[in-house]
Amino acid sequence: MTEKEYRSHPAISRSELWRMNESPEKFKWFKDNPPPATEALLQGQIIHKLLLEPDTFFDEFVVAPAVDGRTKDGKKALAEFAPTICGRTVIDQKDYALARRMVEKCLSDEEVVKLLSGVHEQEFFWTDEMTGEQCKCRVDCLTEIDGEPVIVDYKTTANAATYKFNRDLFSWGYHFQTAMYGEGVRVNLGLGKLPRFIFIAQEKKPPYAINRIEATEDVIQLGYDKFRELLGMYHDCKETDYWFGYTGMYNETNEAGLLEWVKDNDEDSD
């Protein structure tokens, strides 16, 4: 199954469900008005594909010639290039070169290669027992360590330092991802608990530094609580067709209170 085929499947995905964390209203808007892929998203897809599915990379992507389309020769080259696209996503030379450098760095790291030795880009579909909702996930790599299944997820980032990644873990919902992906694998493989989850984080600028970070059990549990909360909210909104916004289900006025760090800074200045 290609990524496009996976995305078109009607089951709810991690990226879609995480929008419920902002508000059901925003989830519904983006569901009905899907935005075009951003440059950062496309770049991530290119690197993922080249790292995890290199044999079929050119089935989905094609690299445009590096020419000036305003010149006579450039226009000719682009005209000759156009018939070769055949429905594939066109990428430029710069993004392709970056992806190759980052992948080369990954493949030079023995521990990363070991983590990525399992099955790549495997889809899991399941029906949630509590809500009856159809769910899906696409796992970068499902491998085995010491006889146990382990989910490995590759992330590109501006800063792969552990302290920074730990902050991103909650800002971007990666803790929620560990649980939703883990639930998909658990249900499909008949496991007794959610599997381990290890991130490979790589910076997008030289020297393309890499960090390996495993989610602790308490992080996964917190992510599971969030998964159950958002999936339950999604189910209720579907049942009632009421997609409420920031003021909540009961349309209540929110309060603007002092944050703890504001209080602490004020006390320090006394």
C-alpha cells in the first residue's frame, strides 16, 4: 500500500485525531478542507521514503532538472521532463540532495541500522473496542529486541538534543503517537501490553546529528490516556454532529489566570 492509498483510507489516523486536541471545531474544518502539503511535510516524506523504502522511491517521486525555466534551454528541458512525471510527486534537486545526505548519515550509524532492521512502513487497521471507531496507523519500522516487538519511529527535527525532544514529545503529540501506534500493533498482534517505542531523531542541518530516544512506560501511559480521551471525544462529536470550539461542549467562557512561571518571576523580583 502506498502512502497515498493509506491516507485515503477512511479510518482515523494519528495526525487527524491529534487535531482534536486543539478543538473538535478545528478538526472538522481541516477534515473538510484538507490543506496542501507544506514544504516541511513534503521534505519529511522524501527523507522517510528514501530511508525506509528506497527501492520504490522513484515510483512515487521524480526529481526535476536543475534548469532556469525562463531561458530557452530551460523551457525545452522542462517540456521534455513533463511527460516523464506520470503522476509522481515532483521534487527539486536541493531536497533530494538533502535527503541523500541524511540517509547516508543514518546508514553509517550501526545502532540506527540495527533498529531499522525490521519491517518498514507497515499498516495496521483495527476497530476500537470501546468506541467502535475505525483506526489506522503506519509504523515506520516494527522490529524485535530481546524477543519483544519494538516500534521504531524516525523523526526529522531542528534540534535532536534529548531535553529539546522531550519538550517536542508533548507539544507535537509524540507521546500520544506512542500509544495509538502501540494500540494498533497490540490489537493486530494479540499482545498483552503496548510494545516499546523508540524514536530516531535526526537534525536537518550538518552534521545531521542523530539521537535515539526511548519512550518510558509513564510517557506511553500518559499518551494512552490522551488517546482514549481524544478518540472518545471524536466518537461523541460524530454521534451528536456537534463539533464544539475553544469554549467547550457547554460553551463556557474561559478564564485568563496567572501562569505559575509568571508568579515565580514576580516573587523573584521582590
